[in-house]
Amino acid sequence: MHHPIDRRTLLGAGIALSAGTLLPAHAQSQPTLRFAAVFSDKDIRADMMKMLAKDIESDYKLETHLNSTLFRQGTELVALQRDNLEMGNIAPQDFAKQVPAWSLLTAAYVFRDADHLNAFFASDLGAQMKKMVEDQVKVKILGPTFFGTRHVGLKPKKKVNVPADLAGVKLRMPPGDAWQLLGRSIGANPTPMAYAETYTGLQTGAVDGQDNPLPNVQNMKFHEVMSQIVLTSHLVAFDLLTINMKTWNAMAPAKQRAFQAAADKAIAWSTAEHQKREAELADTFRKAGLDVYVPNLNAFREHAQKVYLASDEARHWPAGMLGKINAMK
């Protein structure tokens, strides 16, 4: 049976056809990669992700969810494992919960600086640790995202020179056993608290201090509610840029290589920017009226190592790995 096509039907079909032809082919089928992280949009690593998004835009749309808006801090790794998330910036402490050997990489005073950290992950030792994660956790680590050296910031004006001076100090640490051990290793009383709640915690006195790299202190304005920064340098802070294994395995080998190269480029840029900003911020905080000083680092290092070596964590460390890391140039 013949049905005449009226002008309105023909016009609608034409608009639909035009709309389809206006979109490039890759835009119509481009997969979306959701990225979740605890850091804010003011963080250097937010710009790192913008750089990565630009470099992979011909193949993927990268959608960023910052400030723990998509997944609560510490739950991103499980979301990756369950295929509920494509990319995340995962704390090594979260890997250590599932791969106990990784607790070595969360210990105080293991890495000297960002260059030492990057040299480790580029080495056979780093490859060994990454393979443990791939085999046991079933996610792919793209690289370490250095975000500064952790120092202690305090609201009270009590001078700190050795770990005993932190006795009884309620030091905000992220939730998790590995973080609590880190807090104890420098002599403090660790108190678990979400990153986003730390400013209010300091303001109200729920905690006496926090430990973060200086760029984080600036980003989150912690300096507004502290009187001093003790440059303990107790941890070279890093997370791991991580991708869901199903997403990674769906890429052709050439795309995997291009994706890894884009990640390496963005991570290297971010590391250099953090190093530059760290060098400037100590003076910035001094000028803002905070007392910024270096304590007895040898005393802190010796105390931390004793605490870790006496802990259950050390039983899981790969034999000889700590000595090999220390010996790396």
C-alpha cells in the first residue's frame, strides 16, 4: 500500500541525516574513560589529566571526576576491579591491602626524592612490583604520579625536633592500616580522617595536624588553620595512575603503546611541576607567617625504620628489596 510522504516527514528525515553527517566517525563510537581521584581541580595532577585527555582524544573521551565525587577515597581500586571505573589515581597503600609486599613502598624514608622514585619504577625491581599488581589485583599500572614530599603541619605552636615531640599529637592521616603505621612511625597519634574533611578538622581542633606535600597544603588552604610546618620529609608521596584491565586489554597493541606514551609524557610534566612548586612554597608559607623549619631528620629516619622493621608489614617485604632500593642511584 502506497503512503505519500508529507513535507514535515521529509524535513525531519533530512535534519536527522544532516546531524549524523556532522559528527566525525570517531566521535560517534569514541569510548568514554571515566577517571576518579581524590585530588581537586586546583591540583597539578588535574592539569596532568587534561594533558593526557588531549593526547588521547582521537581515540577516547576522558571524563574526570575529582574531589572523590564519583567514588569515596579508598574505594576507587575496587571500582576498577569490578569494571565500574575505567581509570583511577590509586594510593600505594590501597594496593598494599591486597598485595602485602607493596607495603614496602608505603614505608617512611624508602625513596629519597622524585627522581629516585621514578628510577625505581623504570627498573626491573619496579616492573616486578607492577607485575604483582597485574597478576593479583588485575589492574594495569601506567606509572607513579609524584605529588610532593610529605611533611607535618601543625596547629599548635609546640616545637618539634625529634619523634618524641609528636607524642600525643593527633595527626590526621588517610583511613587505612598502612597510613596509621606511617603516622606512628614518626611518633604521632594517627587519626583517620577523609582528605576533604581535614580543613574543618584542623579548624575545630578535631585533629592537631596533618601530613601532606606543600602543594596539597596550598591547594586545600590548610596553611590558614596551621601555625607551623615541620619539614620531616618522611614520605616521597605518590599515587599510581591505573587503568582497568578490561579497558587496557580491549586496546590493540599499537594503541596500548600510544596510550602509555601519552601517560608517561603527562606524568613527567606533572612531576617537574610539583618539584618546581615545592621549591617555592616553603618561602611562601614563611612569608604568610608560618614557622617552617627542618627537624632532626636522622632521629626521625632511625625511629621510623625501627617501627617498620618491628611491624607485621616487614614480614611481607620481598627479601633484599629494601637494600636494593637504597642502593639505587
